[in-house]
Amino acid sequence: MVFGRKKRTERSDESQYEEYSDYDAEYDEADYDDEEFDDAGYDDEPAAAAPVGDRVGPYDYEDVADRLETVADQRLDLGSVIVPVPPGGQLQVEMTPDGTPQAVHLATQHGRITVAAYAAPKSPGQWRSVAADLAETLRKDGATVSVQNGPWGRELHAVTEGADLRFIGVDGFRWMLRLVAAGPSGSADENTPLIAAARAILGETVVRRGDEPLPVREPLPVVLPQELADQLAAAHQQQLQAQQQAMAAQLAAMQGGQPYQGVTPPAGQEPRRGAEGSAMQQLGLN
């Protein structure tokens, strides 16, 4: 299903918030005078994708809301983003320590694809600064990074010890969309099945920005479908119970003089890492 574009109506103005970085490296425009970030050869127009077949997205929710109902069974509604699921794709949900979903990954036979939306100013250009921050952080983590030109303009290609990555960003109206494709060596190169799938997903993604004022670069919230949320809540409760049992067993061993043997959580329910960590840890690649 391909959406057509509607003429955008003017929206009410709202106060701007000071831009800040949620990445490990602070961004200073003076630090990125390297020629690879020059304007030549890159398209920074907001959400003005070069057509991929008949695709011209990603789309703003307000432009296509009246047509979403006809394709709802073909897409996954995650609140801030509505994404198509490729054939054979499996969901992987990343949770915060308190059990709140913070990212949803699409696992395919070629690699993993993650789509996330962020608050942005009305004017385009946020992806450019985000890409500079990412490139610097990835290099500090030992990755080899190059800037390439794709259907939406600037893309980052990174080669790491654990995986190859490609970051694709699109500036929209008060939102920025970022896709990360991760896979084995060579999978994130141009003209590979993983990147073809990533661009197809990005071209059909819908962003639901909402009206709430947010600081720029603030991640837009992820909201899981109710059935999936119930399953994850039950799994999280089991994980908490396993942790409580482990603490109780340790305390009993200390009080009774018995050696503590430890309790191993059930498979797939190991405690997740905290929000801190390097850029590579945040991608879940370590």
C-alpha cells in the first residue's frame, strides 16, 4: 500500500526548546569542518525522499490518518511510529530496567532493523548534526565510519568488530526519523538485501508526532500493542520474582551459614543492561 501526499496545512507555532545531545559525544559545529560533511552532494530537504519504486515516505500521520485503517493489518503501530513488518520479520523489544519499552527491533534473515522517531524543530537540519555526533561517537568506539549518499541524503556506514551498521535519517515537520540497520560483515553495504529492506520499511513508515512540546532530540514514546504489552508485562514480572528469589536465597544463606549457590534466571529473562553505556552498548551489539 502506497500513500499519496496531501497538501500540508499550516500548524500553530510553539516555543522552541534548546537543543541538546543524548549521545556520548557533545556536538560542536566547529569540530565537524571535515569535507565529508560538506553540503555538496547531499539532500537535506525534510521528508523529501527520492522515490523508491512508488514510495515517497516516510509520512506524517496527519497526512495519511484517513487511509491507515485500510492497511492496519500490514503495519505495526508503536505509538510514535507505524511501521510495515517485512515477511518473516520477528519483533525484539528492548526494555528499560523498570519494564518500560524503549525500542522495538525488526529481526530479519539478513539483519536487524530499528526505526525510532525524535522531536525536532520545524526547520530541517537535525539529522545532519545527529549524524555528526554518531560518526564521532562510533569512531571513538573503534568503528570505521564513512558518509554515503542515499535516497534521503546523508547516510552513515560503520564497520565494527561485532556488526556492520547503516544509519539513515529523515527530517520531517517537528520530527526526525532514524533507522539503524545492523548485520554481519558486508550486510550494510550498498545494494544488499538488508539495506533494500531497510529503505523499503523507511519509505512506508508513518510518524505520529503529536502536539506535545518536547525538547529537540527527545525520543518520541514507544507504545506497544496491548497483546504484546501484556506478554512482556508477564515476562517482566517473572524476571522480578526470579531476582527476589535470588536475593532471598542469598540472605537465607548468610543468616544460616549455608553457602550461597545463586539462582540463574530462566532463559531469555536475564536482567537487561541499564541506560548507561557506550554507543555500541546502546545499540545492543555488545
